[in-house]
Amino acid sequence: MPTANWFVTGISRGFGKTLCEELLVRGYRVVGTTRNGSSDITHENLMVMQLDVTDEQQTEQVIKQAIEKMGRIDVVVNNAGFGMVGAVEEVSTEEAQATFDTNFFGTFNVIRAVAPHFRANRSGHIVNFSSVGGITGSAGFGIYNAAKFAIEGLSEALDLELKPFGITVTIVEPGYFRTEFLSSGSIKKAAKLVDAYADTVGKARNNVSSASGNQPGDPAKAVRVIVNAVESPSPPLRLPLGSDCYARIDEKLARLKRDMDGWRAMATATQFDP
């Protein structure tokens, strides 16, 4: 039976819930958090705790309590988050801040709270949920893209900082999976509408509703890949999930190479003359 203890944020639905169920099937002990402290998952190896990851002090307290009750934490999964749809011009400062508070600062709070424990143990694994939207931008998702791009940069630096202590970092980048992410009860839409974006962002707003429940990816299969990656002797820094995700990353890399090749000679000839 596995001996590692997992700490997973946002297990009330979506990837967090499916991941929690998979971990329990495999015999792991899990601390799962929700905003209201309850879950419809019941298992002798599951401890559910109330946590709003945007609350720095509460996050520190919950991590401390989880360590005290479980003895140690071995894997932390930063899953809590939500989407924001709206043109960059449409999204208000308050809406943007709320998006970053959960998607970026929530992850940031958990990492800072658990890092001393991992360093003391000289082991641990941090799994940060990003998205295909953390690799490539989409019209109508600029603020969400920005928050997930921030997760990517944070995780890259974190990997270098924590590796000497035997701590691993993995960034999970799902494409479109059939979770509640696009449902009206999860994704947020900017209150302001600018008619000029009707053919771009407007279409993205409409597509969110029609795509919800029709995404091609199977979350149950995805979480098995995530757990397999954590269990592997050489976990990846980045773990894209879904054929659609790979296609968009390939497209991004091709465009990046075109831009670099087209401007390399001029852009690298920018040093001071001898």
C-alpha cells in the first residue's frame, strides 16, 4: 500500500474531486480542502478541511494542522482555481484581482506554507495546476492566461530553488476536459461588454456555454496520468494533458521559432560595438 500523504486543494468538483477519488482507490491518505469544509466523498483515508486559499493565515494554519494530524505531507496539489472570460479591455480591476487571488496567490500561499516542511524532510512534490492557457493565449481569456502564465514562471523558478532539497515540481497543463470548469457555476464572465469585440471575444463567451459538458478529455484518464507522473522515478516539470493541448503547444512552438528565425540576425546584433 502507498505510504505517501497527499494534500489536494479544491476537491469539491472537477479535477480535484476526480484526483482525490483516484488517490483513495490507490490506497493513499489524502487531505482534501474545500471552501465550506465538506465533501460528498467519504473514505477512511480522507480528511476534509475547510480552506480559502486566498486567505494567507488560514492557509498556514490548515497546512500546519494537516501535518500534525497526518504526521507529514509528501505531495501537494494546487488545484483550486476558476476561469475568467472577457476581453482585456472588458475585465475590471476587481475582476482581474479576484482571478489572480485564487489562481495565482492561492497557489503561492500554499507553496510558502508547505515549503519549510518539505525542506526539513528534504523531500516532497509540488504539483501546480496550470492550463493549456498557461502556455498560449486565447481571445477572451487574457486575464486567465496571465494568471496561469504566472504559475508557469513561478513553477520554473521554484523547481530550480527546491531541487537541491530533494523537492520536485510538476506543472499540469490540461486542455479541454469534461469537468465543471466551463459551467455557469464555475467560470466567471466580465460584467462589461464592448461591442467591438463581438466577433472575437463575443464568440468565446458564447462558446463557453456550448462547450461545457462536451469537452473531449476524460478527467478520470487524466488524473491517472498525473498520479503516474508523480509516482515515476523521473517526474516531468511540465505535464501537458490532451491531444488538443499538444496541438496548441506545437503551434505555439512553431510560431515562436518563426519569430526567432526571422529576427535572429538583427535582434542579436545589439551589443555595444568593440
